[in-house]
Amino acid sequence: MFYNAEGGLTTLGYTLVAITIFALIVLISVITEKSKPIGTTQIAFTSMAISLATAFSFIKVFAMPMGGSVTLLSMLMVTLVAYWYGPAAGILGGVVYGLLQMAIDPYIISIPQMLIDYPLAFGALGIAGFFRNKKNGIIIGYLFGITGRFFFSFLSGVIFFGMYAPESFTMLGKEIPLNAYTYSALYNAGYIYAEAAITIVILMAPAVRNALDYIKKMATERMTQKATNA
């Protein structure tokens, strides 16, 4: 059931691996964080970030033919939840955003593909929360978060879309062979890291960084006060 005749993983096997990896991420995030009740401030700021991410997802620089697009800062808006409240909240926010994207602009060919491309891939953006207290944590966390999304999108591409991979492509006058793995890597890295490049350039602006730090202070101020009083 999980292995084919050649000894490789079946679609179900790959799906189980993806779900197991993500479950471990969630488990680690929950264990490493102190249990905190969700307050109204956190709900309000999380809702705002997911709403902005959804709105920005409609501003597309370009869209790929089989799903995926370069948008204006939509992934950053999702990772901000993790930057404010940690990986557990970030993963949950990413899953919610993924489900919204599935409802608004779906590209679905099967249930396993749907799970990997939407709740798992976008939920992985919450990995950014592990770096929220590091120096330049917003940039480092963002890069790790989008790499988490890339992993799941790459996995989906290999399993479900590898059949569409051309045999080769031409670069600098040379024919370069392709397979499902290189095709999926190039396809998904093309739009995920193109958006990342735009986002990093914007984040490097001191005014933007200062504004985001101020917003983080507002988003976590009550939590900090409660921790201090306790």
C-alpha cells in the first residue's frame, strides 16, 4: 500500500511522510513553547494578517500554469503571525490561509495533492516562528518558512505533476535533460523564491523593518505585560 513494485513510495506513502513531517513540526512547536491562552489581541492581529495575506494574494506579478504565483508580500503576511506569536500560532495561521486559498483559487486533482499543496505547504510558513527572537529574525524566519512551503510544493510536484515534465529544456544553446525532480524543483522555486527576492528587498528598507518591529510590539504588548506580572 505504501510501496510500489519497484520499492519506491506510492502516492499514499509520500502523503503519509508529508503528514508525519508536518505533525512532528507541530509537536515540536507545541512542546518548545509555553502554553499561553489565546487573547483577543492575538485573534485580532492574526485575523488582520491573514486578511491582508488573502488580499495581497490577488495582486499577482505572474501566475504559473499549474498553480503557484508571485504575489505582493502574501507569504510575508502569513509569516508575521509566527513572528509575533511563535511557530504553533504561525502554523495554525498558515493552515487557515491555505484553506482560504483552496476555497478562493483551487487547483486540485486529488485529495492527497490538495492536502500537501494547501494546508501543509502554507502551514509550513509557520516555521518562521522558531526564529522570532533572533537577530534579523523576521528575515531568517521568512526564508525558513518559505523553504518549508517549497518542500511540500516540491513533493507535490514530483508525485502529482511529474508526468508533465518536458524531457529537456534549452539553456545557452545546450539541451539540458529534465526529470520529475528537477522539473518540480525549478517550477516551484521559480515562483516561491521570486516572491521571496521581492520581499527581502522590501524588508531591507530600515523604515519597513522599524514599522514591523513597532507592529510586533503592539501585537505582543499585552502578552509581555502578563508575563511580567506573573
